[in-house]
Amino acid sequence: MYKLFFRLVFKRMDPERAHYAAFRWIRLAARVPVLRTFVAAALAPRFKELRTEALGLRMHGPFGLAAGFDKNAVAIDGMAMLGFDHIEIGTVTGEPPPGNPKKRLFRLVADRALINRMGFNNEGSAAVAARRAARNPVFRTTVGVNIGKTKVVPEAEAAADYVKSTEALAGHADYLVVNVSSPNTPGLRNLQATESLRPLLTAVREAADRTVTTRRVPLLVKIAPDLADEDVDAVADLAVELGLDGIIATNTTIAREGLGLKSAPDLVGETGGLSGAPLKERSLEVLSRLYARVGDRITLVGVGGVENAEDAWQRILAGATLVQGYSAFIYEGPFYARAIHKGLAARLATSPYATLAEAVGAETRKKAAL
């Protein structure tokens, strides 16, 4: 049903316009008590065997919504209603930038992918913090907050900008993510270099501890798939050194060659970050490499090209305790999270693993033992 609707309606609409239309419908449904109960019963079934503990948090399952879909924390109940076990809002910046000029979001339907150059369009950390403070949640869910650098802030002043967002939002975050990997903010990816990343993460950690004194807010960093393998290792080592809680692998890619893209060359050539199915292989490679480096010392989150339950299962076997999706949601529709939960439960039942936690990293460990 949804795929027919996508072909007849959404595919004919500008992608950004379609995004906001769907967003409105999800938010409206979540505001109607009887309707949201019915939708949640159909789309968010709970499987006891998928219950997950990560980052010191208990979740209904391992599958969540990646940052980028709900930048301003306006649809948390709606996304929980659709079955996502955690929702990562943002990316939020210290100041409220309008983002890059439109048109800035493109569908590569033949490749089940997206290209975006949104440019961190969001309402800013103060506005998002106020919204989080005023929220009366309908559904219990884990909310992560993804923060980035305001575009106009010079690279040399990046740490202060991240600290500003941290001070505003840490108290409203179940976990906090430092995004240094978006390709759409000039100079941002330079912050992934360990000599820049170390003082940045240290400043954010100190700000979070200073702001929230009643608990420790878990801190993660999100990295790009375009990092060289030795740089992936360097980030992994730094995360362990600093006592980071986790790494999210991976953000979008600026690569186009070698991905087997089928879409028209002019569409493929649009600047911005590519997400979706073509990212699947490299994202999994980075995840496996991270787990081989850090093992169970920190939590890994797998994202990039997660289209179905098999993709999510492969991420878990590679080392991900948590898995996220976004682009495939655009193509799969409201049954996306439900299908992944059912598929994961089925795979776990027929696997040699007694629990989901036991399966985490099993394939990577097996390869290392050969």
C-alpha cells in the first residue's frame, strides 16, 4: 500500500516538501489518543527477546531513528508510535542557521538512496531545549541529541559552539552525540582529526558534567565512512582513551565512484552527502573495524544502508549494540521499524545465540579467530 502511495504521490513531490508533509501527518496522528494507540499497537509490537541495555539505558529494542529526520524535536511521540526504540534528534547547532539554499534534498529512487546538502537547518539549541523542557511524553522512549557546529562559526571556535549546545541540551538528552562528520558544513570533517577531536570531546564532556550533576550523560561521536582505515583506528583509540561511551558509524558519504549507482549522472553528481543502500558495504566495514579495535569497551551504533532486518542483524553480528535507520524509512514507510523488529526476533530465534547481547560482535570475533 505505502509503496503504491510513494510512487503515485511522494515520488512526484519535491523531496523536502514530501518530508514535511509526512512529518505533519505523523505528528497529527500522535496527537489523537485513540488513533495513536491503534497505530502503536499495529506498528510498535514489543518483543521481550529484543530488549536492549546500552549506554546505561534500557530500551524496548536495538533499532532507532537516526539524526536528520527530526531536527527540532517536534515528532518524538510520533516516531515512537511508529516503533523506533530510540529517536536521535538534530543535528542541533548553537545558533539557528537556515541551512543551505533550496533545492537541497534529492531522491535517487533507482538506488534507494538520498543526497542531502541541508546544512544543519534547525531552530538552534535554545529553542530545541525549550521544546524538550515543555514536552509531556505520551510514549516512553530514549532520546538522543545530536549536536554540530554552526556554519558561520570559525573552525577555531568550534569547541565553544559545541559547548553552548551542550549546556543547553545535555539535561534533555538520554545520550549526546558530537557530529563532526557531516559533509555539508565547510571544515566540519576536519574536526575528525584526533588533534582537533581530542580537545573538542574533552570540552563537551566537561560541559555535560558541569551542566548535569545528577547523572552521567553518555557521550558519543559520529564519524564519516570516508575516513581512511588508519583514521578509523585513531578515532577508536581516542574514544577509548577519553572514556567515550560510544561511536556512531557512519554518517553520509561524499563518494560516488565504486558504488554501482544507477541513477542519472546529473542526479548522482549533486553535491552533498549520499545515504541509503549504496552506503551499506562501507558502513559495515567501518563498524567491523571499530569493533575489532575496541571490542566491548564502548558501545557501537551501526547506521548506513540499513534497509531490512537482515541488514540490522549483520550490523549486530559485526559489533553494533544499537542500529539506526533513516533513508530506508522514506522508501519503506510506516511499517519499516515493525518489519525490522519481527525479522530480528526471527533471526535471533534461529541463531546459536541465547540473547541479542550475545550476538553483538560475534561475526567479527569469529573472523579475528581464524
